[in-house]
Amino acid sequence: MVKIKYRGTHSTLIPFAREVANIITPLGVSIAPGIISPVSTSSRSVKIVRAQGWCLLAAKQSATVQELRVFHKELRPQELMEAVARALRNKGIAISF
């Protein structure tokens, strides 16, 4: 298991969000776990959204979704989104933008 670099004080991750975090941590990112909410989907997927200076991932599994804010010191947000998307696709995880 990869050591995840957390930001903030919230460190609870749903199992799929932890899997996503383990996949993208080797990219040199730090992660700020966000809220866990109920959803009406049963598929596993990740939505990637560009934000100011970071990107937001919404990791969906079963009946829950968790937001992950992803930061990188050197990559611009667009480059970060592309690196995250590539890493997730290489592991067979469905993504959307």
C-alpha cells in the first residue's frame, strides 16, 4: 500500500476513493479528502473537474460518492488532470470530465 499524503484534517476514505488515492499518489500529489454523499449509481467511476490551482475528483461506488481535492506543486491543473486521467485509465477505471 502506498503512503497517501493528506492535506487538511479529514482522512476518512471510502474503499474506492482509497483505491483511487493509491493509484494517483505515485504522481507526487497530495490529497484532501472531502465529503461522502449518497448517490443513486451502482457503477465505479471517477469524474475529474479542473479547479483554480488543483483538480477535484468525485469517486463514485455503490451508493456513495466522495470528493478528493488533488494538489501538485509543479504541474498546472490541466497537466494534473491529464496525469490523473492517464493513471486511472491504465488501471481500467472509468473516468469522465
